[in-house]
Amino acid sequence: MKARRSKPKPKRRKVAAPRYVLRLYITGQTARSMRSIENLRGLCEKYLKNQFDLEVIDIYQQPALAAEGQIIAAPTLIKTMPLPLRRLVGDFSDQKRVVLGLDLKAT
């Protein structure tokens, strides 16, 4: 009888978690702006530990970026990656709404 050689099993690659690219547009150092930054950072640390880039843009200091992003209300959060692009407006205190809006359940 011939001995049968088994094929080596392919190694499984670790699938890297997607990196979230977020842009938060705020209006100066107002209480609402500060609260939105605080709420969003806390949420990202909780759900996206080491998997996100958050850029905070003050539309008073950088109006060209606000025009480019078509911002009509603030605070506004834009998730550019992973796709699909998402826009959320508010102070992000309703975590369930933000988690759903950013599609974080799939991560």
C-alpha cells in the first residue's frame, strides 16, 4: 500500500479590523462642541480601541474645509472609511444612535 500524502493546510491570515477615518466639524470652543468631542472620543475608545483616526475641524478657523465637506450644521461627524460614507449631526450623547449610524455593530 502506498502512503497518502496530505496537502499542507493553508495558513489562516488574520483579517485586520477596518480603520475608521472620522472628521468632526465643530463651531469654536462652545459647550456643545466640547461635549461632542468628549462624547465621540469616549465612544471611539470604547468601540474602536486603536482602530480610528479622529480629525477635529473648527469651521470658524478653517471655513474652506467646512465648505469642502458641505457642512451646514455643527457638530457634524463624517465617517469616510470604511465605506459607506456616513454623516451624523449632534452632540453624540445617544450612544446607540451613534453606534448604529457608524455601523459599529459589524466590528
